[in-house]
Amino acid sequence: MTAGFNAGKTGDKRFFDRDFREMFSSQLVSLTGGVIAGAALAAYTDKLLLLPGMLIILPGFLEMRGNISSSFASRLSSGLFLRVINPDKIKSKIIVGNLAASFFLAVFVSLVLGVVAFAFNYFFLQQVFWKIVFLPLLAGVIANAIEIPLTLAATLYLFKKGHDPNNIMGPFVSSTGDITSIAALLIALAVL
Amino acid sequence: MKNKNGKKEAENKNDGKTGLKEIGNPLARVFHEAHAHKRVVVTPRLPRKLERLRALPRKHFHPLQHDLHAKHKLSRKTLFYVKEYGAHSNVAGTIIKESIKILLLASIVSSLGGFALENIKAAFVAIVPLVVLLPALNDMIGDYASIISSRFSTMLHEGKVRGCERGWWKNAELHKLFMQVLFLAVFTATLGAAAALVISSASFAVSALVAFKVFAIALIDAVLLVTVLFFVAIAAGFYFFGKGEDPSNFLIPITTSIADFGNMLLLALLVTVFF
């Protein structure tokens, strides 16, 4: 199944080819981040997961962070490669616009998730639990205040060092996003 | 008119070969860079064409775009970026307008899967290794959905797989992609389950039976979802490609939403069956 794997005529015929190695290494990074986030989640299960509606918020909240920051990194990378974005000039129109849009999207989607969870609690569990609306909202603000500047700095740094951020930022964002999201939810819970 | 053109040509000569002085800095850099690599065909009229492109309404497709691509060898990606985020566009507004619908849809679909898990919350949170594994499994399945979708889209574009091809399952490249992703899914699910069991052993009594069930849940979840996502990506890819659309724009949102929803639903089902 290894070297002689039946592959296309033009591509690399080996099973463990360059694509496989790239997928493998990115998945290892992503898995590490996911397991760390899961460990934090398990440690605070009684405070976080036992809140009514929390399991409705959690998948969407974790997914959103990756979606927003990955798209942000991807847009930055395209701009950097096209030389429309100067890696040494952060206060440009495109970067500021991207930062503002990413932050707004994250806060808005967090609020919607909170409302969905509140509606579930109200209609299915007959519970009025307002905290579930403000918890993802505050956590979204905290997580993005960390994650979005981190994504910007990492993308610019990788580009300046001669790497292609497209290959690295996906797993980086999904693993750091999970950790910051869980940490932000815990901070928001402590504040509220 | 002639005078105006004459003036422009004079300016172009002053500015050397490119004549992009009157165009904004970023565009000039794009152009200079491309010109340095001898990719772009330079004519005196190119600067004005680029300026006209920037001034066009964002969603308006103009034959000028095709002309710039075909005649001047400027890539479609460059032209898209110039038009999308040019001087006349509101960058934040454009991004928000284009992303908000799909983001809301993806987040709400992910949350729908959470409804199933919320219903068996008491049983689920009692199995600590599964709580540790949850974010990793969610990420993993979503990542495989993106990989399958983007690689299959590229295969369609490159003509390695023909649209609605009969006997596509005999295609060696597709076989390889499926086997690679399946192998990775099995490997990472096993690794994730092992890590989750080790981490949770500090606060949770991990018996051989519980360990077996956690491994079984992780493996069944990963293998079943990767297989379903593979067939969904192929069916949707052939459909959109056959309709003359770019499958890249549709496959990733479709498959990642199914991945999130399916993962939570399947987890809820497997926890009910096994525990």
C-alpha cells in the first residue's frame, strides 16, 4: 500500500507523498490544540458544560473562531502575495478594514449563538437563563481581542520569514482558536 | 482627446517602462513585481485600464477584466483583489456583507448538532475522556471535510476527474485521496482517543471497557463521517461543476457544515448506544 499505491498518471504515485506529510503535520498541530482545549473543558465541566444550553453554543463558538480567523489569514496572505499589503505597514486601509470586519463578525455571530441557546432553553427546557446570551458575547469579545491580533502578527511574521502563511495558518488558527475560546468562556463566566 | 492621450504617453515615458506613477502605490507594486518576473505584457494603455477597473462597481463583471487577463497576462486573482479591495470599496463592509450569511449558517448548523448532545448531557459529561476529545474530534472532521473538498475541486479543474464521469470510483487519484484521508482519520482519531484517556485518567477511573468504548466511538465517528463527506463532496462537486459553477465556492461550506452537524449527532447517538 505504500510506494506502489495505485495513483494517477501525472501525480506522485507514493501513498506517503508530500501532500500526505503536509496533511499529517497540520493535523497533529490541530489535534494538540483540540486536546488541550478539551482538557480545559473537562477540568471546568461543572462550571461550564453544566450550564443549560452550553453544548449548543460550544460547537458553533469553536467553529466560528476558526472560520473567521482562517478567512482573515487567507485574505491577508493573498494581499501579501499580491503586494497589495505591505507587511511593515499595519495601519493600511486593507488591514484596518479586515481587523474591523473580523471583530464585528465574531461579536455578532457570538450574540446570535447566545440567542439560539436562549431560545432552546426557553422553548424546550422551559428555563429563562439570560446569562447564556451574554456569556458567548463577552467570551467572543475576549477571545477575538487575543485571536485576531495574534493571527495578524503570525501571518505577517511568517510571510516576512519567507513561509507561505496559507500552509501554516489553518492548523495554527484552529488550535490556538480552540484554546483561546475555552479560556475566554471561562473568563466570561467568572466575570458574569 | 488626442492631446490627453499624448500627455499620458509622455508621462508613461517619463515613468520608464511601466508608466504607473498615477496609479496608487499598491497597484504599482503589484505591477512592478509582475513585470520584474516578465509575466505581464506592458502596453502604454495598461495603467488607464487598471484605473478603470478599480472604478468599476464591485459586482459588475466587465469585459475589461477578461481583456486584462488575456492580453496583459495579469492573473484573475490579482484583478479580483484590485476590484474587491480597491480605493473605491469599503473593505470592512465588503467582508461583512459577503461573510455574514455563510458564517451564521455554519454556526447555526453546528449548533443544531449541539441540540442532540444537549439532550443527553448528563450521560455525556459523565464520560470525561469524551469531553476531552470533543473539540479535537470536531476540528479533525471539519479539517478533513475542507481537505477533501478543496482537493476534489482542484482535480475537477485540472481535468483529472471529468464531470459526471461514469466509473469515477475507479479513478486512481480519487482512490489515493480517499485512502490517505481515511488513514489519517483513523490514525488521528486513535491518537486523540489515547491522549484523551491519558489526560482524563487523573480524575476519571479509566477501565478497559471504557477505554474500548472511547476508542470505538472515536474510530466509528471518524471513519463514518469521512466516508459520508467524501461521497457528498463528489456528488456536490460533479453537480456544481456540471452546472458551470466553481465547486470551490460551494463544497467547503457544505461539507464543513455537514461535518459539524454530523459529528455532534453521531456522538450523541454513539454515546446513547455505548453507555
